[in-house]
Amino acid sequence: MSLLHPGLLALLGLAAVPVALHFLLKPKPKKFPFPALRLIRDRRKSNSRRLKLRHLWLLLLRVLAIVLLVLAVVRPSLPAANYSFTTAEWITLAAVVAAVLIAYQILLARWRSQQRRGDLARHDLLYRRTLLRAGSTAGAFLLAALLVLWPYGRRVAAEVRAPVQAVTEDQPVAAVFLFDTSSSMGLVRAGENRLEAALDLAAEHADGFPPGSKLAVMTTAPGEAPRFAPDLFGAKTRMQQLEVRPVTVPLDGRLAAAIDLHERDRQQVAAELGLGDPSADNEDADAYVRAVYVFTDLARSAWGPGGRSELANTLAARERVQAFLVDVGVEGPENVALGVPRPSRQSGPVGGTVTVRAGVSRAPLFADSDGQIEDRGPLPIEVELRTGGVGEELAARGRQSVTLPPGGAAEVSFSVPIDAAGAVEGELALTGSDPLAFDDRRTFTIRAESPLRVAVVSDRLSDARAFSEALAPSLLPADRKPAVVTTVRTGDLAALDTAAFDVIYLLNARAPDAAGMAKLGAFAKAGGGLGVVLGSGADVLAYNVGPAAEWMPAELVGPLGFGVPERMIVSDPNHPVFAPFDPLGGTGALESRDVRRYFVVEPKPEVAVPAVLTDPQKRPPALLTHSVGAGRVALFTTALIVDDGDWSDLPDAGWSYLAFVKFLTRHLSGRSEQQFNFRAADTLVVPVTGTDAAEGGADVPAVLRRPDLSQRRLSIPADADQVAVTGADAPGRYSIARPQAPDGPTAQGRNAAGPALLGAFSVNLPEEESDLTAITTDELDARLGEGRYTLSRTAEELDLTTVRGRLGEEMFPYLLALLMAVFAGELIVGNRFYESEQSAPAPAPAVASTGG
């Protein structure tokens, strides 16, 4: 225990004053003429003993009041520990008090019953009651000391038993201010966002640091190298430059980095000042009080996944580094959030349409400016669709309204026409506003693509033309067909210019020659898509030996028929071929068609099987896919055209069959994996087109245009179909285009949708950032260790917890509370004592009676 003013302990001598006054001013007995002293002798004796007990209690209370007053003035503090009673200790204390009160009432009721029967005089009852009160008080104290205070003292002593570094109030502090800069900290309340409130609180607290202190400022921005600033002014200047960042790392990792910074600095200081061995096991060799302050809104999304982490072990090993969590969040924030748009496909032909869906959610509760939680009832919300060409000003295309109660969620859906060359840029936006702005507007990009170039190779051109109808339905206008199809006889395969196609299908080809198989293998390895539909009549040897064996995903065994027709079922609904079915209602129509014959195959290692047949014993593969070089190969083990009707009825599945052929073709071409809508990140891999090699094979120069219209130069390898983009972490619409010509702007100016456009994409912040649910105390205990951190919500709480952490537990408020209780007890006992003396009735003089 330490004392702030130890010299004032001399005032404890004043505790002798009540003792001296007690004996010097002891009241003298008053004399009253009583004719029958014998009758009241017993009562006088009882009253005298009872009054002596009250004298003693009054004396003790007065002495204790002076002692507590002196102790409160010297302001003692205890080593840092958990001095609060635990739940079990409170329950035990309550049980002790209840047991003593029950025993007191039982004995008192028994004595009063004896008095009513005449077996006990009133003065004896009063004397026994006084003794019972004293005994009950003493018994309660002894029981509490034995059952509560003794275990409590052992628990607290265990927390402070380890030697603690001596700390004075003016010892310099080495502090790390860690600011949560995630998007949820942008929530505005009372004209400032949560980060601004945290910065104000941090600056005010730093002003109270002792001279010689130092400060490091950290954020949750990725790639930040923490270090202590040369002086507090430099650290405060750094704080003034902080802002909410779209891309952040979890607080867990940054807190671990702050502790590591302290350890490195402690070892450096110890070595420079010669404080002893600066090893990790000698933490007393330090000139600073060390602390980490985490300023956050406690949103769960700012913390890493999982429960207990290595961070708790790190904090336990670095006991001298104190951890303070400062909650700058608000109670019951009001927020309406738009989810990230989900286009039904990332690209499509000009003239087509894409369905864009997005969720809309509302925070559960609302807190007014006074912090009172209020249920505002259902809220009408309007979402507007805006679209336009690349770089153009977006125009409103439609609106949808939903009504959400607190905590409610809904979904909006818009049909977006692809009516611009290059790409269509768009956004979904709330027509109103709320305290958290980043999720009021979400952007998306849909790439306008050219039709796929597909070759269908078959023994019979009629089969090829039948399959071509599924690839490019004749009912569609020429400018809206998803593919341009060329039919080729199997015998002409060796002469086919495979470089002119994106996808080649080998359909019902009995035995292609080795040269043709080799050409198909080279096509796939170079990045092409190759689909093999076996159907009837395939020669097993032609597909199992020679060049085909290098790229086939399975070895053929032979055709087999089912006694009872089976079905094809999807075994991997997340596969790129079947995932697009989900918003369309699923694959039920495709899975309801009969399959009577198929080819038995033996899949090779690392081959995906996204669809199987329903034979309950074998579950034979229906569709197999794998990668070959830069391309993809798919094998379908049953028929996909009507002419092979004795094999399967899959072509009778209507739109589901057409969608399957379309999605399979897009997967083979690689377009189904192309992404133009991303979550904010440090590095994005963006598809590009038009990067034909310049003279000498030099890289293609390009310009990245950001949402704020700023630009940055890029260099794209010649003939590349994708490029890694850094610095695209802000939400909004981006484009990649060739730079301006030396003599003027690009051919399309700001709207680089023509030959100058190389790529376009959109970036959105993750939906998790809109979830303002606070992390619970149990979760914090699991991550940081129970009792290893303190949580504050105001400047006053922060100052108090800091003092406790540095100097120990301040006993002043507890001593004042106890002093008030003692004064109250003294007044009660004194009043009852003097009242009993003054109200004692004088006995009446005896009157002699005479007989007559």
C-alpha cells in the first residue's frame, strides 16, 4: 500500500481525543429520593450494564470516525488488483447477514413471549436485547471474516503477490494509441464521427501524461510500421491526419504489434540507460510505465475471427504492459445498410439484360441525442438504380420501396440492360441518408462482351447443328446470340485453325485421329476450353491412348445401360457450371429427366465431379472437369442432343437444358470466372482486353482512373488477359484505359468505352462493416484474457482506470463511504443513548398511608 500524503498520519493521535473526553466528561449519577430502593435495585443494575455497553459502542464509533477521516486525507492506494467482491462472495456475505438476522429475530421473539407470560421483566428484556445486538454484530463480523474476508484476502493477495515495479505519479509513460479506422468508425453522432470522437478523447488524455512521456500512434491500416514519435507534439500531429480507411486489418493483430513495439522499446531503453539485463525475462528493467490504448466502437467486425487467440497469451506474458479499451461507440445506432450488389452474371452481350439484386437491412434500435433507446417503428426505404457507360454520369433507371421494422431485412431486384459498349457502370443508392454513409450507395460493373467463338466437331453435321441450336438459339437476334458457332466434321479436325475459337466441342466423335487429338490438347494447354460429349459409338482406345490420354479427365471403360432409367443430380451446386442456376430457381428441371445409358469412366486424380448419376450403388460421374495448362477440359458421359434420345432425355429439359449448355460453355471459356465486382483490398486481379503486343513486344501503357477522378499509370504485359491493380481500395467505379495520345485525348475522351478501354470494375466495402453489433465482454475475455484489460467509455472513466492501472486502487472513495456510514452510526447510537438518559422518569415520592 502506498500513501499520497504520509505525513498526515500523525493526525491519528487525534483518535485519543474521544477517549479522553469519554472519561473526563463522564456524567455523574443523579440522586433521586426513592423510599423503596430495594424494589428497583435489580433494574438499576441492569440499566447500568446496558448503558455501559452503549458507552463503549459510542466510544468505538467516534474513534473509528477520526481514524477513517485521517486515512481518507492521506489518500492510500493499494496495488492494482480486482478488489471488487465476486458473485460468490456477495452471495456468501448475504447468507451470513440473513442467518444472523434470522437468529436475532428468533431469540428476540422468544424473550418477548416470556415477557408477555410474566416470566421476564422488561428491564431484563432490554438488557438481553442490548447484549443480543452486540453479540449479533460481533458474530456477523466473525462469520464474514471467516467465510468472506479470509477467502477474499487470499484471492487479492494472490493477484498482488508478485513483485510489482515501483511506480510514482510523475513517472513517464510510454503509450501506444491504437485507433480503429474501419468503416464503422465513420458513424456520425452529434456532428462528429466515431474516429473524431476518439481523437478528441485521446488528445485530452495525452495532455495529462507526465513530463518525459512518449507516444506511438497506430491504426488498423495494413502495412503500417509502428514506432514511437520523437515527442508528444509529433504524435498529436500524426493523430490529426488520421481518417477512416476502407481496408483495415483486425484489431487483434494490431494490438499484438503494439505489445511487440513495447517489448522492443523496453529492451532498447534498458540497454541505453544500463538498467540491467534487457532480456524478455527482466521486465523490471524499464524507465517507463507502459500502456496500450485501443480506441474503438467495439464493433465485432473490427476483430478477427475465432475465439481465444495467441493475443491472450501474449498479454499474459507481458504483465507490465497495461491494456485499456476505450469504447467510443454509441448506444443503439440508427443505420440502414445496402448490401453488396449481386449481378446474375458479370458480363453479357450488348442488348442483353442482367438481374442485379441487393439486400437492404436496418439496425435493430435507435438512440436519441440523450442516449435514450427508442423504437421508431417501421421505416419506409426507397432504393434507386442508376446506370451509365464507363465514366459517364449515371442516370436514374428505376426505384423500389421496402418497409423495414427495427432489425428487419429485405431484398431489391432490378433488371439492368447492357446498352453500352465496353461496360455498364451502375449503382444502387438510398434516396435518403443516415449516420453511416458508406453503405448508402453501392456500385457495380457489368462487362459488355463479344459472343463466344465456338466450334462443334462431330461425325455427323446434323448432330453438330442440333447442338449449335442450344449454343446459339436461332430465335434470338444475331446481335444477342451468346455464341458464334462453326460446325466441323471430325475428319477435318486436323486442319482446323483452333486459335480462331474460344471453345471447341467434340460431340459424338467415334474415333478422332491422333493428329486431331494432339491439336485439341495443344489448344487446351494454350488457354482454350475443350468439351467432350461422348454419346453413342465412342471408341474407347481413341480416347484412352495417344495424345488424348494427356488431357482427358478420365479413362473410358465402356457404355452401360440402366434397367430402370436414372437421373443426373448436381453434387456440387457451387461449381461454376451450376452456381448460376441458384437465382434462376435451381436445377430441378434438369435433374428430373431420364438417363438410360452412359459411359463408365475412371476419373483421374484431382478431377472435379460436379454432377453424378443416381445409381444408388456406384453414383457414376455424369460431368467431370479439370484444368490442362492454361485451359479447361470437361467430359460429359451421356448424350446432350435429341438424336441420342435412347441415351438421355436431357435435351427435353427446356430452358434448363439451354442454361446448362450456356453455363458449361462459359466455364470452359473462362468467362464465368471473370470478376468485375470486388471487395475492397490492397491488390485486385482485374480482367483486361485489347492488350495486343506493341512493336517489339513491349508492355502496354495504361491509366487507372479512380472514383475521385484521380489517375495512376499502369504497365500491362503484352497479350495479358488480366492485371494486378494496387491502390484500388476506395469504394466506387474504376476503369483502365490507354493513356491520352501526345496530341490530344483518347478517342473516347473521359468515356473510354471504345478501343481505348481495357477494363472496368467496381469496388465495394464488405457487408460486415455495416454490422454495428458490439463485441461482448465474454468475447473480449476470450481474446484478451479475463482481467487483463480495462474498459472505459468516458474521459473520466479513462482517467480513473489509468490511475488504477499505474498507481493501484485509490481507496479515497471507499474510505469516504465508510466514514459516512460510521458518522451515521455514531449519530444513531448517540441519539438513542442521550435520549434514554434524558427520558428516564423520576420516581414519585412515597406516600404514607394511614388507617382510619
